[in-house]
Amino acid sequence: FPSHDSFTLMQEYALKEEKVKIDFPKDLIYPRHLEDIKDLYETNFKNQGFIKLEKGTKLNKSDGIMMMFPGVSDKFPTHAAVYIGDGLILHQPFNSFSCVNIYDNFFKKHTSYVLRYKERMNG
């Protein structure tokens, strides 16, 4: 992964907007080969205080949306976005600048699961 990727964007957003530090060992964030990744998000976010939401749960601001795109990985999510409210997501597309997009059917179709910081479960 490059230094400006969707995971880093989530880290920076969580710290700036929610005062939540997401701290993974660097070898988990930037594996040498994509095959070396199991499911970085699900495996490690739990240790950081995040809960995997049930499908159909209404999105709240700051929820992490984990996405899987065929051709990149068919086994686990390799892209993440942050729900910023009003049907919008913030994410870091490959080879592009961070941007805000509508969380439309394209992104919903590729969503594997959503994570929420456990201290925000009632918010």
C-alpha cells in the first residue's frame, strides 16, 4: 500500500474527528504481498475497540465501510471508506486524491461490512 491509502485516511479521520487512535503494527498495515493479508480490518479493528455491525444497521457518522473489489481480492476487503453523513463517504481511491462520494449502489454492492467504534454504539 502507498503511504496515502484508504486505511491511513481512516486513521487520520478517526484521530482528527473522533479523537480515536487506531494503532496497528506497520507490518499489518503494509504487508509485502497482498497474499500476506488475511483480513487486516476485521482481525485488527476488534483489538482497537471496533464492532462489526449487522447487515442493514443504519449508518452513523464515522462508521468505517470495508469494501471488496473483484480483481483485487475476492477473499477480504482491501478498501475502506468513512461514512461522513448525509449519504456521503470519504475515501482514498487508488492512484487518486482523497474524495467524497455518494454512498450509492456501486459502493453498497462492494461493501463487505461496516465497523463502528464501540464507544459510539448508541450514537
